[in-house]
Amino acid sequence: MKTEARLLLGLGVFVLVMGIVYGIWSKELSGTVMLIGTGILGIFPGLYYRYWSKRMAERPEDTDATVVAGAGLIGSFPGSSIWPFVLGMGCWLMVLALVFGSWLAVVAIPTITFALAGATAEGRRGGAASH
């Protein structure tokens, strides 16, 4: 996590400094606020990663490790599920409701609710592919 923290902190500080320089030179408010906000959005997760990198065991990626040091069990991954697709379709319908008319929200809201309930239930009991 040290590498990720350095990357995010470096990018965040760079964009923050560029936002300040841009604001001084251009005297334009909206671009300055967006650049400073982007810099802060890079600094916050960088500080969070740095906080946790000091409290957790060092990973092979954080040192000059070999390929053998990173070998072994990586972790568990969720099985395939239909619910992300259903949720995506519900969100797509909600965007279409903003464009074409609110009558599509009548279909979109139950679809999103159904997908979230299905994903939650599947996550709690485990899907068919998780055994």
C-alpha cells in the first residue's frame, strides 16, 4: 500500500499546486475550484492508504520482492452473478427516464430495488458458484 499511497499523494499534491498556480494566474474561479477539488480527492485516499500501510503487514509489492515472494493463494473472488447486470439495466433505465420522461422511472426504481435486494440476499447466503 505504500506505493499506492505515494502515487495518490504525489498526484494530489501536484494537482493542488497546479490549481493554486492556475488560480493566481488566471483569476478564474471555476477551474481553480475544480483543480483544487481534484487535488484534495487525490490526497484523501492517499492519506488513508498511508495510514493503513503503517498498520498492516508489509506486502511483497511494497518491497523489492521476487516473483516467488508473491506466489501462493491470492484470495477469494465472488462467483458469477446476474445482479450487477440487472442493477446496471435499472440504472440505465433511470438515466433514460431523465432523458425521455419520468414514466420510465416506474420501471427503473423497482428494477434497481429488486437488483439490490437480490445481490444482498445472494451475498449473505452465497451464490451457486461460491461453494
